[in-house]
Amino acid sequence: MSVEFGAHEKIFALFTANVALVRTLSESGALDRTLFIEQLSAARQWLIQHGEKGALTAFDELIPMLTDA
């Protein structure tokens, strides 16, 4: 039996992978935290202008996971 994943499951998997990558880069010192926080802010502003409410809500839920690394 094969399992088909929908768009939300695929996006969640991608977000989870990104959180893991950011944590690893942050812990190793390879990530410029200040620049990263600025980029997150710019991405959030872009979503406000161009995204849908669900995407902004999901993004806001990810920010603590990304910035507390």
C-alpha cells in the first residue's frame, strides 16, 4: 500500500528539514544570526504583501524554532 502525501505534508517536511539545517548551521557558527534574522523579517513582510493568511500563520509558528537555534 502506497501513501500519497498532500501539499501540506510536503511543505511541513520541507520546513522541518530547514529548521534542522538552520540549527546545525547556527550551532557550528557558519550562520550569521543577525543577517538571518533580517532575512526572516524581510520574508515575513513579503508574505504579508503576497501570501495567504495560512502561509503567514505557518511562517510565524516557525520563527521561534528558527531563531531559538
